[in-house]
Amino acid sequence: MSFQDILLSTQPVISRADAASALKCDPRTISRGIRENKIPHIKLGRRVMILREPFIAIFHPTQGSALNGN
């Protein structure tokens, strides 16, 4: 999944694998960001999902502002 795909998505959450693919990094890097609370996420049982809008705001700040209507 590309970052553009995440921007166009209407899903409220994305997976670690999708986040890693969009940022072109190893999924373990995303896991470390989650562990260190640098990437906003929610836990559903054992499953960890990344909140899409805060993720966009962190890694693509100009687009994050547009999502919030600013």
C-alpha cells in the first residue's frame, strides 16, 4: 500500500504492514514506534491497528491539516 492509497482510504485504521509499506520501512520499525507510543494506535485483543488520520498528520503534515478542515 502506498502513502497515496492511505490518503485516499476511508478506513479509520491501517495495519502495521500497510504503514510500513507506505513509509518504505521495515514493519519492525513501525512496531517500535507503536511500542514507544510515537504512532497513535488502538489494540483490539492481540491485534494492533494504527489510527489513519493521526498517522497522516504525523507523516504528511500538510495533508493532515486538510483532513481536519484547516
